[in-house]
Amino acid sequence: MFLELFNEYRLEAQHIASVVLALAIWRRGAAPERWLIGVYLLTMVAPLYVARLLGLGNLVFGPHAWIYIALDVVAAVLFVGIALNANRNYPLAVAGFQLVALGAHGVRELGDAVSPFAYVILAIGPSYCQLLLIFAGFVRHIRRERRFGPYREWRLPSDRLVLFQP
């Protein structure tokens, strides 16, 4: 019974949890946490409600699936950018989960034998892990700031990954 209730309202529960977390982060979080939850809300929560208002139907399957894929690409680019510049480790895992979702889209396009259930698990499942990671990172940020005081939010330019030397 609990599983059926959870399954019926899991999307709404995820969205409510993300908005509550966003409010907490806007109050006590630092810039990397704010950017992460902002990208999460703008690419994974808000588009579903916009699609409902516009009557587009399901964004995962159907004629408008390209919107869902485009949103995941944008989220991946932004998450990777945040992860490479933030003075924290957990954004790397958030970006990694987004890359898993992108991989699911690639596998679906390459092979016809992919089960729709497996695709949904691989494309949507990482968003739950991302939300948990953002929450855990926010809690760690608060604990670290309480214990050691303020610390820098972003890496210094010399700390950043240099892919090539001019």
C-alpha cells in the first residue's frame, strides 16, 4: 500500500522537496548550492509544469521528447561547469548522474530493443540521486561553515583544470 501511494505521488513529492530545499538553500546556502538547485529547478521541475500548461503531454515519450533531451543536455553542460568551478566535491557526482541520464538518451536512440521501463529508470532515476546529493552537500556546507567559518565558494583560477597551454 505504501509503495502504491509513493508511486502515485512520487513526482509531486520530489517537486515539493526540491522547492523546500531551494528555499533553504537560498537562505543559508552558498553560490554553488544556489546554482545547483537553480539548474535543477529550471531544467527538471519547471519544464514539466510549463508542458502541462501548454498541453504538450508527456515530455519523456512522444513528439515532444526532443525538449526533454535538450533540457538534459543544458542541465549536463551547466552541472559540469558548476562542478569544475565549485570549491566542493559533490557537484562532480551531481554532474555524473546527469551524464548517466544523457547516456540513457543515447542508448535509446541507438537501439530499438531498449525497454521503455529501463529507459525511464536511467533517464529519470538520476534526478532523485541528484536531489539527495544537493541536500547532503547543503548540509555539509552548513556544518563546515559552522565548524570552520566562511570559506571560498569557487576554485581559484590557478586551481582550475587546464586542458591545454597556449
